Amino acid sequence: MADEELRLWSQTWTAAPAPTADLDAMKHKDLLVLRLIVGGDVLGCIGCLGLALWLVFARGDSTALVVAAGMATLAVAGLAFLGWNWQGVWKDAGHSARDYLATALARHTARKRWLAFSWWVGALETVFFGVVILWRWRAGVATERVLDITLVLLAIMTAAAWMLWWLGRKERRIGSELARMRADIDAED
């Protein structure tokens, strides 16, 4: 009789649906992070376009026009990249762990592309603003402010590089967790 009760209990226990609270929390957190990333980038691109317009209309000198053109190009490229990179990852993560894993892997890949793009943008900004600063310095325009501007830009670029490094480290950890989840799901089959 004990074996029969154990078999019935085992069947009842395995027939019950798996708890979804943890999966729902993970899905909600992933979508929130995705919204924060994309929303922040869109606001940043709009801010770059606004600053470029301000430089054109408020200052209008040759340096302001060059910087405005660079910022507008950066903003348009950023918006185009956002549209391309994040397409297809907004769908619901599904109801099963396998569905969630597929969506999480797609989002992980998109975040890795986003980080690589951010490193390239940072490098291009450093070169661009370095050339503008050198151009202003060589032209003798506002030479007393060149050091101040250079130090501020170095501080900003250093903070951005540290943030990208930290996010990359976090993304590698997420990739390891997703690989472990895939191995666990594949082991169950």
C-alpha cells in the first residue's frame, strides 16, 4: 500500500504545473532593464540633436557647426542602431522556461551588440572631440580653456569607459547564467 500511495503522490506532484512566480519576476526585470536601456538611449539621442540645434542657432560659429554636425550624425546613427538592434526582443518571454530562455538569449545578444556599439561610439567621440580641441588650440581660439575642456572630456570619457566595463562584466555573468540554464533545461530532456 505504501508503494501505491508513493506512486500516486509522485504522479500528483509531477503533474502539477511548475511555479511561475520566479519566472514572472525574471521576465518583468528583463523587460524593465530593456526599457531603461532603450529609453535612456533615445533620450540621449534626442538630447544630442537638441544640443546640436542649440549650437547652430545660439552660437553659429565654425566650431559650433562642426560639433553640431558631429553630434547630429552621432544621434542619427544611434537612433538607427537602436531600431535595428532591439527589433524582435520586445516580444513576450513566453510561459515556459524554454520560451524565456530563447527570449533572454536574444536580449543578451542584443545587449552585447549594444555594448560593442557603445565602445565604438566612445572611441569615435574621443577622436572627434580631440580633433576639435586640437583644431581650436592650433587656431589660437580660447587657448586658456583648452586644458579645462580637455580635462572635463577626459573625466567624462573615463566615467563612461568604467561604466561600459562594469556593464560588460555584468553581461558576461548573465551569459554564464543563461548557459547554465540552457544546460539544465537540456539535461531534463
